[in-house]
Amino acid sequence: MGTTLSKIKNLERIYLGGYGDDFMDRALDKLLAQQRAEDETSLHVLRTDLEEMEQRYGMSSDEFVQRYRQGIMGDDADFVEWNALYRMVTKVQNRLSLLQG
């Protein structure tokens, strides 16, 4: 069937050619709504985890990431996890922003 990107490009060609229809519109709307809902749920869980780290170490995640990237925080397992959580939150927020267009 091809890669996801090639499928998206095929959809674009279908719509640009005037071949889109109500069924495809509804299917795409449902797909995007489902992804938004899943991302909103994931974001809530991830933010809760970030808040726990912030409370444990007494600093905001933004402050932590700045210090972590400067090498000030070290490589403790909690800090590696905190950095990963922060990156996941950023990724999900960016995707949600695109989905909400």
C-alpha cells in the first residue's frame, strides 16, 4: 500500500483532482478527532508526570531543561526521564496544535 506519506499525497491528489466525497470527508474528520482525543489524554498524563518531577525537585520543567541541556543537572535516571517527558509533551503539544489548525 505504500508509506503513510505516500498515502497522504494520494489523498491530496484525490482532493486536488476534485474526487473527494462526503464519505472521505467524514472518515478524515473522525480520524483527526480521534487523534486529538488521544493526544489530549496523553498530554494530561504527561503533564501530571511533569508536575510530579517539578514538585520533587522544586523547579519548573522549563528551568530544569535549560539546566539539563547545559549539563548542570547530571545524568541521574530521574533527570533523563524528566527530559524525555518534557520532549514528549512538546511533541504532543506540537501535533495537537497542527491537528487543531
